[in-house]
Amino acid sequence: MTEKHQSTREFIAFMVRGRQFCIDITSIREIRGWNDATKLPHVPDYVVGVVNLRGTILPIIDVSARFGLGDCEPSPQSVVIVAQVGDRLAGMLVDSVSDILQVAPEDIRDLPDMDTPVGAEFLRQVILHDEAIICEVMLENIISTTLQDAA
């Protein structure tokens, strides 16, 4: 394997209901403070609403509700992570952003088979960082299924 393939990867770590998750930083377009979203009829409960982001109507997903952990109650620390998967753009409402992680390839592991309160369809792998084990979110499943459900 070449040196290029052994390079570290960067992730954004965030908190949802006291649990830490992460997303590959290359999918993140920006991180914004929470502003109220315009609610829409006939969308799944985990779609908080939409906001106007510089002319783009952006759906906002309550990650806590999407994971089945209950609705998020936005606070001054709440943030929206604007992420892109392919040509789809969405905001993910989370409790806070906690860190930018530099992760070596040997610290990325397969997700073990387990019964977890967060559906396995939303989790890609685990990251070993310091003393923590952090689950990487499978962003494409959150965004693509959300936008299909809301259509």
C-alpha cells in the first residue's frame, strides 16, 4: 500500500443525546448556529422543517429523532451541520459539535454486530480516538432516505 493510502482522515465529531458520533469532514459544507425552521406539512417527524440558505431551500433533519432517540430540544449550543451527499444537501440538527478528529487508518474499525438503540443502517464504522469509541454516521442513508421520505 502506498504512503498516500496510509494518510490520516478527518472527521467532525458531534453530540446527540449525550452520545458522540462523527462524519467524514469532506461531506461537510458548513456548520451554522440553530435558527428556527419553517415547518412543512406531510413530512416525517424527524424533518424539523426548511431554511433558506443563500437561496437554497435546505431541509433540516433532527438527528436525534432520526436515530429514534427522541426529539431534539434546540438550545443555544445546538448547531446545524450542512452536509452534502452527491447532489443532495441537507442540514442536520445536533446538540453540539465537539471536535475535529485526525484519525489514522489503523484506528478505523468495522462496526461490530450488536443490538444498539441507533439503527445499524445509520452507522458505518467505529473510530478509536484517545479513550473513546465513536461511531461514524452513514450520511448517505440519513440524507437520501430523508429526502425521499419527504418527497
